[in-house]
Amino acid sequence: MKAYRGFLLAVGVAALGACGVPIRYGAHFSDNWAPDRQTTFAWRDEADRTMGDSRLAENRFFHQKLHEAVEWELSLRGIRYDETEPDLLIHHHLSLADHVYEAEVVDDSGATVTETGVYEGGSLVLHIVDARTHEDVWVAWGEANVEPAFHSPGSMESWVYDLVGHMFNEWPVDVR
């Protein structure tokens, strides 16, 4: 039975490392800031930063999916893309780094074992800046296990949309 328990622990920890690490997210914004119904935005790509992994630094597919996901969330809130005279400018920072997690597992005899593991975490920060004042009006962050994103293009798209969707839970105006 001990080998069986060890196998279950190994499988459980591997599964936790692959997909069970929760998405963490949050945002900061001024209490008195909320965009109008006619608000527009544009990307400020020259300010984008990707660090920690060459698989994403120059990855056009990743950047395309990130832009799509953010544009989708903004469109749900009535904010539209306009490169000519935007009210808001958007850029991002992405970094990848190893993170340690702990999982408590209770075996059949009731004994609690703490297992630790390492996963590759992706941390994304979005800055939305007032185009007139150049001050941040909304800064959101999200962190999740990025390893599943590298399995296929569909996995990358799902990872990006899921992470960005969680980050926009902290947007100051509800979906319209």
C-alpha cells in the first residue's frame, strides 16, 4: 500500500504542478477613476517587456493573443480601439520564473504529508495609462503556471485568455 500511496502522491503533485496552481491576480486604480462610455485605447508596444524566457520574448503568436484577449475584455466594457486619438495607452510586462508550491496530502491512514514542487510561473502586468497625463490609471497583474501554455497554440490561447480574464475581474466598471 505504501508504493500505491507514493504513486498517488507523485501523480497528485505532478497534476498540481501542471494545472492545479491557481491563478493569482489583482489591480490598482484610483477610487475616482472610471472610463467614459466613449473611451478609446491604443497599444504602446515600445514599452512592452518580456523577460525570463526566449520562448515568449519575440513570440508573435503570444503577443497577438494577448492583444486579442485585452481588446476583448475592453470591448465588453464599451472601450474601443482607436490608434489615431486614443484616451488610453496600454503596455505590458511579462516575466517567467520558477516558483515553489506546497501541497498537503492526506493518505488512507489519515497521515498528512506536505509535498513541495516547482512550477514555471508567468507573471503578467498590464499598464493602462491616461494618454493626456501619461499617468497609470489602472495596473493589473496576474500570475499562473505557464508550462501548460507551451503544449500547443490552443493551450497558449487558453492560458492568455484565462489569465487576462481573471485580471479584468478587477476592472472598476462592470461589463456593459
